[in-house]
Amino acid sequence: MQIAVVGRGRCGPAAARVARAVGREVAAAGAILVCGGRGGVMAAAAAGAAAGGGLVLGILPSADPRTGNRWLTVRVPSGLGHARNALVAAAGDAMIALDGAHGTLSEVALARVLGRPVVGLGAWTHVPGVTPAGTARAAVRRALALARP
């Protein structure tokens, strides 16, 4: 199972703690964490998954694999810029969306267009088709339950 985790490219300590917790829960569930591979929520979630012994797939916006964060197990240098958001959305059997801006919203929208379930953790619950969750553990459990096998 692959769970995409999306959110701000730059985030504060509170959001980073939540993202790390999501990453740890994804790893504990035996799923692969998929992210955009850069900083902020992506790096924090990747760090949490890596600390939990999980695998992390980063789909990078640039063609340079060195631009990925240090916690990635696999780096996919796409060279697509923000268009790589479609790959992040498609690579997850489900998505967990934390607070973010337009890039995150595009990933949420693309996931829904592709028929992927999206769980909003403290964000995006106003978007039709996004299922709310209140904790990292609840978000991961909900995403796994909604994901297509």
C-alpha cells in the first residue's frame, strides 16, 4: 500500500510534529510513504517514516535527484515542476493532506479526480470528498481503510 502525504513546502514546528507522526504511523502500518520529496511537511513526514523503518518515495519537481530531502529511500527526479503533483496524487492508493496552499490543493484535487480517497488532517475538510481526521493515527487508519488494495 502507498500513502501520499502532502502539505506545505515550508512549515512551522507544530505542523512538522504532526507530519512526522503521520510518517511514523505510515511506516508502522507497513505502507510506503509517497511525497513531493522536498522540505516542510514532505521532509517531516519522510523523517518520521524513515525513523520508523519505512520506505519513502519522493517524486521531485526538478530533474536533479540531489534536491530531495535526506530521508528519501527512492528519489524520482521528474523535471516537471508543479506538474509532478499529478504523479504524487497517482502514486498514492490514498492521500493524507495537511495544511498547505495552492500546490497542496492541486494534489488534493488531482487525487479526487483520479478516484483516490483523501483524508484531511486539520485541513481541506471543506473540499467535497475529503474525509476528516483529528490525529495522525486516525488519518493513517482512515486512509488505509479507504484505499483500494
